[in-house]
Amino acid sequence: MEPKVLSIILGGGKGTRLYPLTKERSKPAVPFGGNHRIVDIPISNCINSGYKKIYLLTQFNSASLHLHIANAYNFDRFSLGFVEILAAEQTLEHSGWYEGTADAVRKNFCHFETQRPTHYIILSGDQLYRMDLKKYMDKHIESGADITIATTAVSREDASGFGIMKINKNSRITAFMEKPAPDLDISDWKIPTDMQDSVPEGKEYLASMGIYIFNAEAMRECLNNNYMDFGKEIIPDAIKNYKVNSYVYNGYWEDIGTIRSFYNANIDLASIKPQFNFYDEERPIYTHPRNLPPSKINNATMEASLACEGCVISNAKISKSVIGIRSIIRDGTTLDGVICMGSDYYETEEDHHEADSQGIPHIGIGKNCHIANTIIDKNARIGANCRIGVDGKTYEDGEHGENGEFYSTDGIIVIRKNAIIPPGTVI
């Protein structure tokens, strides 16, 4: 009998580590790879695995996410599939915000149980990976486990940033440790010797990926308490009382929850052999189909870069960059290591006249600009002859500019959504 699987994607909290990209949108709604959103990754993994009953839990800045989901995921009436957002709501039983990942699931359990699932898959909304969730589910059922945690092998150095699992030769998780200190001896937590051939060399510890499968009854029982978080509370407690197994995933997996990791993951997409491959026709990454025209390239030089649909690029030099939808890049501009998210709309002639009358640049990047190591959020207006990220200027992390037009963190400049950067600006 085929399991009845319900997928739950955790949309995350305020997304402070991705600020200012999350100032006006939730973390799952942040544009990724030019024409996708981060949330398209876990949703596509579910759909490609045949699991089409998907709930997305979020509570902060959800308007953009609602619009994207409504435009992108419409199943036919015969598939019985859906992608539905459950934002925090007030009821007679509870009136507060989600206080953690487990609390979010608990407060929506009444919605989930109406689907009468036999199993739940809990997924994160801010990770980059491509996983066959059916294979994961099959392994869970075969093992007879109550809960299975997806894990990935990491080095001792990286282990300090994750929840680490100790397993026996049968893949049963026997202990859990949250972010062990770098100087702590955890040598007895290494992957069993007879299993080390199946993981990359030098990666001897198993880290939780924050992706879980629960039998329905185990989920109900594990949430019958006041615990707020899966990783810190629910899972450590469950290991003591349930059969909890590890599913070792050896593919590419990246947490893109910080500006630096987000930047690196995007730029890598444009490399010759990217670690994450969008070019898979059998297991595509779905998104909102916009029916935009092809990009128009007028005498431009592009190297190791992506250009999405609807762009107009004129006499520019672009390297190691991702150019998002409807991007306008004007004559003489050089981009090196730039993520340009593009625009939500094209300006009309009337819009141009209005911008000229106000003395502000048109949407896009003006003539003769030189920009490097920068993320340009949507609808930004960058005037001619600007130099951004190329003159060795350093900034403390935080907002800068008269009106906070840009933000710096970890050596990356972020031009804010709808920002206006006057001609000749040097950042």
C-alpha cells in the first residue's frame, strides 16, 4: 500500500541572516538563480518525487510569497495536489506567533490531519539540494523506523556548525549533539568504520540536514508537549523514546541562509560545472512561468554568466554574474561577480518621462558603470558612471547611504530593492 505523504515546508522566521533581501519579503520568496525563488527548490523536490500535497508555513512578510505560490503552482483537479500557505493565525486555542519550527507544525496540526496522512516529510525552505524524496521514504518504511533524519557527512571543522548524530551499524541514531565546540573530543561520534566507504574522504561525522520523515502517529505523540523546536528539542527527545534512523545523503546540499552563502551559491550556478544543476529535464525546478520575450544582447561580452528572459543588455562586459528577469544593462557597463535580480516590470515611456522630471535614473543599470561583488535587488535604479565594490572601500556590516540605499555584510554589497543610486556614486 502506497503511503499517504504530506509535505510540510518550514518558511523560517524573520530571515535576519538574509537581511536586507528579507526586508520586504519572506526568506522563501527571495529570488534565486535569476528567475526562481528559494522556495521553488523544496517544492520541486516534492513534486518530482510524486508528493503533491504541500503546506508551506510562514508568518513574516508573506505577501510576495503568496503571490508567487498562486502564480506558480496550480494543479489540475484530477491530481488532488496543492501548495498551500499557512501563515500564523489567531484561533480560540492560540493567539501568538509561531515560536519555533515544532510550534508552527503543532499549531497547524488540525489542518494536516484532515488529509489523513500516514507520513509527514518536514523540509526547510532555505536549502539548495536535489533529493529523491521517494527513495528517502522507501528507505524509511523499509527500516521500520518511527522517524528518519536526513543527514550529510561533514568534516570535524564543519561539525561545530551543525547538530551531529551518532549512529550504529544499522543506521539507528543513538545520540544527538547540538553544535559541538571545536575543541571538544567527539572522535567516538565518527561514522562506523564499515560505512565510511560510502561518504566522501575526510568527512567522518553525520550532520542533520533539518529534513525529517515522521510516521503520522509518531508525529502526533512527539508534538504532545510544549517543545518549540525540532532540532533542539523534539529530535533529541525522540531519540530516547522512538526508533530514529539516519538516511545518509551524499549529493550537493547547501544552507543558503546567509548573504555570503546565498551569493556564493548563485555565482556558482554560472560556472562550467555548477554544484547544483538546473539543467535536468527529468527533474526540473519549477517556478512562475512569466511569458517574457527572449533576452536581447547588443554587442556584449559575457563569460561564465547566466542571463534570464526579458533582459536588454547593450555593449556590456559581464563575467561570473547572474542576470535576472527584465534586467536592463546599458552601454559601457562592466559587471564582475554580480547578482542582478532584475525588475518586476518594464518601464513605459511615461515612466521614463516621470523619472526624468524627478531627476532619478531609469530602472536598471546606467551607462559606464563598474560593479563587482554586489547583489542588486529588484527594481533598483543605478545611474550612469557609478562604481560599486571595485575601489577597495570597506564598510562595517550594516546599512549605509543617506537613506540606507545599500547594505554591506561579509564583504558583499547589497543594493536594496527599489533603491535609487544617483549618477557618479562610488560605493
